[in-house]
Amino acid sequence: MLKEFKEFAMKGNLVDIAVGFVMGAAFKEVVTSFTGGIVSPLIGLIFQSDFKDLKYVITEGVTNAEGVVEGEVSVLWGAFLTNVIDFIIVAFVMFMVVKAVNKMKRKEGPAPEPPKGPTQEELLVQIRDLLKK
């Protein structure tokens, strides 16, 4: 069973998926920092606040002695919109990567045809003629 698992794990497709997964996770961190550090502040200029902190308060809370709001019920639409922007950026880049890979695969072209030689029937006829002699 261990040998079978080793063969399964070392197949090219599984290793490619694992590498893609790790690179995708790292790329998502880059996109998150881009969105949080560049896109959100620019959009925040429009709303005159930090974009991630934008929310719609449904029920007001009470501020305790430490300055923390307790009991507030709100919709965190700024954080949600930031995550949607992250997703759109990652999806677009992955689309472009897949499109580039597919374009490269098409350029490879079809495999060359094997050299033409005698068919199986022709070889059998030659063998028969040689045996008659």
C-alpha cells in the first residue's frame, strides 16, 4: 500500500497541482497586500476612511472601559468588498496564466508522423513469398 501511495504521489499531475497550490497561496498573499496597501487606501480617499473598516451598523453597541465596542451588530461590507477585489485580481491572473499555457501548448503542434514503411499485410506477403522459395 505504501508503494502504491508513493507512485500516486509522485505522478506528474499531483506534483504539479501541489506546486500550483503553494504558488497560488503565496500569490494570494501578494494580492492581499496589494489590495490592502494600495487599492483600499485609494478607494478610502473617496469615503474619507479606511476602506476595510467601512460597515453598516444595524444595532449600536456599548463602548466598555477599554474602548472596545460590545454588542454591536453590523455588516462589514468594506472587508467583503476588499475580499471580492482580491478574488477578481487572483481569478484574472490565473485566467491569463492558463491562457498563456494553452497558447504555448498549441504552438507545439502535432507530433510528427512515424516514417512510412511496409504495412503488416505487405510484410506478411513478403514472408509468405520467402517461405515459398
